[in-house]
Amino acid sequence: AGAIARKLLAHTAQVEVWAYVRQVHTVVAMVDPSQVTLAAVESNIVRCPDPAAAEEMIARIEEARNAGDSLGGVVECVCRNVPLGLGEPVFDKLEADLARGMMSLPASKGFEVGSGFAGTTLTGIQHNDPFTADATGRVRTATNRSGGIQGGISNGEDIVFRVAFKPTATISQPQQTVDRGGQAVSLQARGRHDPCVLPRAVPVVEAMACLVLADHLLRQRGQGG
């Protein structure tokens, strides 16, 4: 379904949706969402377009694997060429539907769009996106702290959001739990379990984003927008 939604978006509106690993544990990549390419994302096994950060992420994941532990992190996603006017001002806001979709993914624990939680440290004048006209006369925002969505509706700028994923719960270290009788027991998982789900989460985040955007695009077209 995600692949079909991606094709629909690309064919009807030239929309591009690219996700990548922005953070693993405390390792944060330096990435400009507007410049991210598929080739850069797929250039390494951790799917991080920052080569230096990718190496450190891989080393950190290997350390966790060897210790029988796991790591969480953040997947960032950029949606380009999204048409103006997708979403609703009250119910079915575009960012609300994106949040609903992303928080439905296994292991997801948080969602933020644009400046996200970092925006809470700014004042209103610092955070607001000034509007301006480009050389063609198109109205744009000089900054994109809103993450491409204002008032629940896409404004034509890149939609940028992030999804937090928890460390994998199933690890090989012994963990304290209780049995059906409420007695304390030790649980130690067996078999193959990823020490970090972030690289696998990248295409899943893309697919969910495509489904949400395609749904809103079809709604807009159906209403004659």
C-alpha cells in the first residue's frame, strides 16, 4: 500500500518522501533535510546520510549488540513538493494524521514536526516564519520552523518531522519479571533480535507518510481542490 501511495504522489504531484536515521542513542547526525538524497541514505547500513555520524552509530550499535543490550533513536522524514492546502483546520489536521500514523508504528514513542520541542525555547518573534515572495512571485516562508504545516494545512514548504523509537525491548541480558503466579523470575531472550530498529524503521516511516499524504491528496481532489 505504501508503494502504491508513493507512486500516486509522485505521478500526480511530484511529491518526494525520504526518511533517514537522524539519531542513534546520543549520536546525532548533521543533516540538511532539503539536501537529502536516496543515494546518501542508502550509502551505509544504518541509513544515515551523514557519513561520520553513520560510522559512530554503527560502532555504538555493535557495542550494544556485544553487550546483549539495545539502542533507540530518531528517524527524520522530509516530504518535498507537497501541494498547498492538504489537511483540515480543526479535525483531521495534516500533522495530527501524520502523528497518528507514526505513533501507530511498532516501537514509536514520540512525534514532532518542524521545530518540535526545540521550539519551546524560542519566543514568538523568533519562532514565526516570515512570509516573502521569491523571484517568480510565489509566496514562501523565509524559514521553515513550522515544518511545512500551518494551522493543520500544508503551506507548500518541505514537510519535516521526526519519530522517536525506543530501544528494542527483547535483549539477551537477563531481566527481572514475574510469572503467572506473581513470583519473581529472571527472563533471558533467545534467538535473533535487532539491537537497534532504526535502520529498519526508515522505509516504514516513508510508507506511512506516503499513505497519509495520499489520503489527503485524494480528499482534496475529490472536493475539487
